[in-house]
Amino acid sequence: MSRYKRPSKQYPKNWNRLRFAVFKRDNYICQMCGVKCKIDGGLRSPQCHHLTPINCGGTHHWSNLVTLCKRCHRLVHKEWIEKKDKYGR
């Protein structure tokens, strides 16, 4: 596996194994745009996205996780932040 570093203390110790299991389940295909992700650090590299954010009651369970390419993951979070700012949620 890669030398991925957990982003914060709120992620479980098995996060690296879990995210790779999600990538494999999704066949390394972005669930938003349908592109085949490549582990190269570029805009099409796979990232694991929480459908319901942890801070909104979501979990790290595989049913709450999907594979997104880096580009789509950025777009999803940008849209969520804009909505949060607009509606104060």
C-alpha cells in the first residue's frame, strides 16, 4: 500500500486499508464522472469521499464511502462549502 498519512485523529487506524477496499469495490472508477482513477497523485487519482460527512453524523463504514477522482472530490467539497456559507448550515 501507499505511504498515505491519515489526515486527522478522527480517522481510524485502518483508514488506509479501508479506503483501498472502497477503491477496489468501486473498481477504481470515480462515482461522479466515471473516469478510471490512476494512483499517480494527479487530478484523476482516487480519493475516498464520505457521503455523509463525519461532522454531520456520518461514519467511516464502507456504505458511507465512495471513490471520487481528486478533481471531483474538490468540486464536491467546494459546492458543499458554498452551500454552507450561503445557508449558514
